[in-house]
Amino acid sequence: MFGTGDYLKPLLNLNNDVTFLVGSSLNAIVILLAIRIKSSVIREYTRLLVAQSAIEIAVGITIFILKMVIVFQ
């Protein structure tokens, strides 16, 4: 019915989620650092950029947690 490695296949997809989480977190950190520089272009959109970085981190964490719940259920 199942091969010996079939139960490990969902775990392989976790690598993509971890990569997404790390990438979105680094993107958010870069955005927040750019805000700290306070260049005139970014200053107008500070709240929007903070919201974007928070949403990216939240989405990444949510996807990772849901994947872990589904895999280990």
C-alpha cells in the first residue's frame, strides 16, 4: 500500500515553507532597516511598510504551523 518512505514525503514540503518563512522574515527586516534610515521617499509610507512586513511574517509563521499540524496529525 505505502512504500517505506511515503510517510516522509509531506516533510519534504516543509523545506519550502521554511524557506518562505526565512525569506519573508529577511524581507521584513530589510524593510524595517530601510525605515530606520528615514529617507524622504520611505518616510511617507512607514506605516504601510511596517504593516506589510508584519503581515509577511504572520503569513509565514501561520503556513509553517498549519503544515506542521497537518503533517503530524
